[in-house]
Amino acid sequence: MSTHAQPVRGRVDLSGEAIAAYPNLANIPTHAWRDMGRVDGRIYGIPLERPLPGSTLWLNQAFFTDAGMREGWTSQDFAAVAKKGTSGRKYALGAATGSLFGNAVHSAAHNAPQGWAVDKDGTFHANYGDERYKAAVAYQAQLRKNGSYHPDATSLSQPDLSTLFLNGTVGSMQDGFGGYLPKYLDSKGLLTPAAALPYSVDGTPGGIVAGRRSFGYTVLKKAKKERIELLLRVLNYLAAPFGSKEWELVHYGVEGTHFTRGKDGSPEATKLGDVEDNTNLPLKYLAEGPQVLFVPGMPEAVRALHAWQVKVVPVAIRNASFGLQSSTYTAQGTTLRALMDDTVTGVIAGRLPLSELDAAARKWRDRGGDRMAEEFAKDYAANT
């Protein structure tokens, strides 16, 4: 992709033949640069590319299979399976604080906008006023009323929920698709995780959440051209592609010290590697090559994930605001989202009537939501 960075006195041009100096940065896919966004038509950072699936419902496969899970299930089937799988101190559905009972997954299954949708004429619409979004909230409220959620769903932390998932207390949990690696590695010998297929609603096949293709980005502060070029060479090294020695060093450390080789040649962490946790070194959050499906020593997991992606990627629902700028969203987005999140949680938990969702949505629009729509539409028009 042709890019221009402008963090220096003058300019560092990364377009055309200049990309030969930074081949790994040039290898970052266009979708990552697009979703990172532009300012005044220019790109000012290096994006961290991520796969298309976003929030995902992770299942304990045996738990749901035993309860009657099948491919091509409907919303009624899902509710029946969740209710059947819940008994004693085991619950089909787990949720953590901030996940809104898995609202992203269920709203996508209902084909509601994931944040923002845009019309052909460039008009932006938020999910909160969409009837499909409200139907998804009402559906989850019924799941909660049926007793299918863990009773502490509004207060569990994500780490605590992961523990309950691994020990079999809950049969599912919402998490990012990128969390597949620890899901499979941590559950080895305990259970087989699986990404859930979306259910259909009233005969309409459901969708999945499309994640932002840029997890974040690195911006270099203004400096001399030589300094910027040096830092770009470092970032280019960190963005080495999967399977290279550079990639291996950044993600797993030093062979023989932090990892050894499995029978299939995959890296396996040593005790020191586990302690120093090379999979979470901050270096990979500065720059990284395109991600691939890879679970060391578990090719069957990769095959299952790939088969799932083939089925669901065509029905992924993208947030139309990705990569666009809104000063109102930057200043007030988090506060206004908290208003809606609290209301959604209250409705699903049974503390508030569904009508409160419309009342909260009106407040959200009046306090900044309508301005966000106008600003996103303006930036969309300028960058389309």
C-alpha cells in the first residue's frame, strides 16, 4: 500500500520504490492500514494487523454437543441447548464484566450493526436504535431469565471466567478470536474448545462480529530523518513474517533457552520461557507481520479454525466507523458508551425494562451520538 508518514522535519516517504527499504512493513495488508485510519488523507503510523473475526463465542465442544448442539441451529435451538446444558452448578453461558452477557456475538447473530452502519448515500446509523439490536438484547434477557448464564455474569473478571471455562463450570465464553491460541494451549487435556457458528433468527442466517483489522498502531514522534529511518528499520525487523527467524525470536525468544522443538518442529516453551512469557513480550505490540492460524503441536486445531472461518467470514458484519475520525467520539465516546452498556446490562439482568433501551438511546443521541454520525459521514465522504 502506498503510504506517507509525516512525523519528521520534512517527510519520510514510504511509497513507490521506497518500500524496498522496508519490505516487511510493505507486507502489512491494505485492510490494516485502512482500519488504522488517516488524518487529513495521510497515514501517520504502522498498524498491527489482525484477522477478520472479532468477538467470538468460544464453546466447550463436548458440553454443547452433549446438550444437542448442531450445525444450522436457530435462536430457539440455541436457547434450548443452553437451558438443557445448565444444571446443578454448571452453566451453559458465561460472561465477564464489560461483555454485556456476550452482546456482540448475539447482536451479530441478529444481524444488527456492529457499532455503526452506513447507507449508500453515506448516512451513518448507530446500532442502538436498530430493531435487530433491541431484539438481541431482549433475547439475552430471556436467556438470563431461563437461568442459562452463570449467576455472577455481571461481576466476573475475564481471567476468572477463563478459569470457570477451563474447569467446566461454564460451557462457553465470549472473547476475541485472537484468543484462540491460549484457549487451545491452556485447555489441552481438559476440553476441546470450538468457535461457535452463528444461529439464525426467524429464518435469516446470522452473522459474526468483524473485528477491526488494526489492533493498534505505532507512531514515531518528530525527529531527524536519520532517526526516523533507524526506527523504521527496527519496526521492519519486528514485522517479519510468520516462520522467519526474526518472527520466532520476537514471539518465542532464544532457542534452547526460552523454547525447544516439538516433534513437528513447532516451538515449545521451556520453564524459563513460561516464566518470562515470551508470547507476551511488548515488542510485538510495536510492529508485527500479518497473522496466521498457528497452534504449536496442534494441527487439528488449525484445521478446525480454518473450516470455521470459511463458513463465517462471508457473513461478518463490519463496523463502518473503523478507520474514520470523529472528534466527538474521541472526546465523549467512552462516557456515552458507558451509558448504553449500563442500560443493556440492566435490561439483560432483569433490573430494567426493555423500554429503558430506547430512553437511553435518545440520551446518547442528544449528548453526542448525532454529532458522531455527522462527523463519521464527513470523514467517510472525504476518504471514499
